[in-house]
Amino acid sequence: MGKLIIFGFFSLMAILSGIGIITLKNPVYVVVALLSSLIAVAGIFFTAGAELVGALQLLIYAVAIAIFYIIVISAVPWQKAKKSETHHRFEGLISLPVVLLLYIEMIVVFLLGVKASPKGEIAKFIEKIGNAEVVGAILFSKYFLAFEVVSLVLLVGMIGAVLIGRKESQTYEDDTT
Amino acid sequence: MHSFWVDLLVAIIKILVILGIALGIGAFLTWVERKVAAHIQRRPGPMVVGWHGLLQPLADGVKLLTKEDLFPRYGDKFLYHLAIILALVPATLVFSVVPFGPEFEIFGYKVKPILSDVNVGLLLVFALGSMAVYAVALAGWASNSKYPLIASMRKAGVLVSYEVVITFAVMGPIILAGTLSTYEIVEKQIEQKLWYIWLQPIAFVVYMFAALAEMGRVPFDVQEAEAELVTGFTVEYGGMKFGLFPLVEWYIEGLTLSAIAVVLFFGGWSPINIPFVGFVDPLFFLGPLSPFVWFILKTTALFLFILWLHWTLPRYRIDQITQNAWKIMLPLTLFNIVITAVLAPIVWR
């Protein structure tokens, strides 16, 4: 009962702040709404007993990623931040079908996952050997290839970032001389 | 059903005790800090209010409460107040995973002196600890003033760099203990008869650097920088609202980070350790209270060490701070992790 109330509270908070993200005008408010929805999702993870995922959600999304939005946006002057003319309405309209397709895919995958999930088996594992251990065991056995490929993608991204950064510093030097 | 209400009651008592510690001791620590600072600089410090100025925090509180409440023009009222909440709540929440002592029995119920023994406790500590950056960033932005904005940018830069470093630094003890739960890490240290500081001195030094940076203490107090930024992001706050920021940053975070350091490196509530041999307990006459006293003693000692540094050292420049983090601290911790990961299985398995 208590679990259901807490779950409802966090879900309501996640949905409300999700609405806030797309309706609020001031970009800093948007980021604060995003932060609140991320924290609410972490709360849902905690009520579901997925402590590791919840903690990672807090550590990576709510702190590491959202802070960069705050840093960038809070450098924008106060009056300019409120202008809504920069919204790309036309592009938003074009991208709607693609986004819709993505959402349908997500729902399909979710339904397939619900059908395929072994009922309560994972929960038993978690009780026996702990949350972080289960995730580690699954990552390094069943999904080992995918895990390594993802790390390769991250490496590519890092190299790309370094390359872009170097190029800019060169042109900067050229301009000043 | 019966046990549910008992659990609820126990949880509420724990929450009240922790809040009492966090806010009560937090306020009292202002007096401790002023006394320590004074004696380091060879002056008496607060002497007038109460015996040796013991009632000074109370007087300060009354003064802060009765001050005029100013609000900067064109500031953002909602975010301005949200920043205070965002500073206070996560910092206090960290206490929920700090274990104060071993499990004990009272009226036939087993009680762990830790609010929630989640098995990812350490991750939560760092997730909640770094939430402080939002308070600083929003306070700086909502004040609509130059100094707070510069200060909040500096603090965000420092926090982002040292958050990475501190997470890598605690990997060493985690590998040795094989668990992320704060309670179990202490139990493992008692079981292995070893404080992890003996094997992880590098991790401890790096942890202390990062902890100082996170709570904004000297040598890393660029966000306050009284000489250049006139107390940084709190410039536009007045009265008790101003008082809350140092309370949270310096005292509550200082206490939690010292307590976590004690848990990770000094064996939590265990008495003095001789590596691989056992524990010596000069406080044995306290009986079942001795573990709690040890935990409090160690945390206090670390906190006083931080105060000592604060009132002794000069301040780093912001670029030196971030350079330290990325070029010295991070490689050191990576080196430490590799060594630990290679050695730990040889020693214990």
C-alpha cells in the first residue's frame, strides 16, 4: 500500500515535470523541470527495488548530464533567456512522424519485454546475490558483446570531441596572429 | 502488521535523530569553527555570549532571523528560493546511508543505526553530494548579479572535475570490500582486521582533496573567495537565507564527507587497528557504547583536520584546481585502481 502511494507520487511528479519541460518558456525553468523528472524516475526505480539503476540514474543523468545544460543556459543573459522566437516550429513539425515512430517502437519493445520476462526469477537472484552483482553478471555474460561495442562507440565519440576541440584552437591561433 | 508499525516507528525515530544531529550539531559547529580559527590565529574568539562564547550560535541565529530580507531587482524569486531547498535537502539526505555503529538489540528488536542500508549506498552518497552544484548554479543565476554568477560558474567547474576524481578514488576500498553498501564495507574491514587506509593511502589523499573541493573549503574555496568575490554566490542572500548556505556547505557536507571517509578508510566504528593482527580498544570500559564513541571520535578528528587546513593554507587559482584534478589526481586514482585490482585477489582469494 505504502509502496503504491510512493510510486503514484513519483509517477505523477515525473509526468507533471515532463509537461513542464515542453510548456515552460524560460529555459532555466525547463532544465529544472527536466531535473525534477529525472529525479522522479530515479524514485520510481527505487520503489521498484532497482537500487543500482536508481543510483546510476541520479549520478549520471540527474547530476552529470543535466548540470551541463544548467552551466550553458545560466550563462545566457536573463532577458534573452525569455525569448521564445528561437523555437524551431517548422523543424519540430517535420520531426513529429519520426518521433512518433520511435515511440511506437518503444511501446512494442516494452510489450515484448513484458511477455518475455521470466516472472520473478530476477527478483530471486537479486535477493540472493545483490543488485549490483546481478547487473554485472548479466552485462559481462549475456550482453558482453553489446557492452564492448557501446564502449567502442564512446571511444569514437571521445576522439571526435578531441578532434573538434583541436581544430578550433588552431583557427583561434591563426586569427590572433 | 504489528512489525510494520514498529518498523515505521523505528524509521521515524532514526530520521528525527539524524535531523537533530545534522541541524543541531551543524549550527553548533559554527562556534567550533570560530574557536578553532581563533586559536590558530592566537586570539580568544567569541568570549562574551555564555561561557567561552558557547551561546554564540544562538545569538547569531537570532541576529540572522531578525535581519531585513532584501531581494535583488530583476532576480528570479522562484529559483532564488528553490536554490536554498536544493542546497539543504540532498546534503541532509546523505546522512541516511551513514552507519553510526553496529547492529544492537533494544526491547527484543534488532536495530541498525543506519537509516537505509541500501546495497548501493556509496553511489547514493556521491549522487546526492554532487546535487549541491544545482543549488550553487541556480543561486548564482537567480540572483541576477555578476559576482554570484562568476562564483557559481567556478564552483560548477570545480565540482564537475572533482566529482569524477572522488568516484574513482573510492573504487579502491570498494574493490577491497567487494560491496557498495556503507554498512557492509565497515563489517568487511572488521572481518579482514584492516583499516583500508593502510592499503589505500593514495586513495585517501585524493579523497581528502576532492572532499575539500566539494565542500568549498580552503585551498579550493574559489566560489567564496572573500577577497575577490565577496562571498561569491551568497552575495545577494540575506539573513537566515544567507546563513543556510555556509551551514550546508561547510558543516553538514563537511560532517557527511568526514563520516564517509571514516567509513571507507578508518573502519567506521571499529577501535584502533593494527594491520592484519587485530583491534586494540582503549575505550573498552564503555561497553556497548564504545563503537559509537569511536565513530564520533574519528569523524570529529577528521573534521578538525579539515578546519586546521582551512585556517592554515592559501587559496588555489581556479585553473590550478581543475588542472590538479584532471592531470594529477585522476591518473593517480587510475593507477591506484589498477594496482588494487591486481593485488586484492592475490591477498584475499
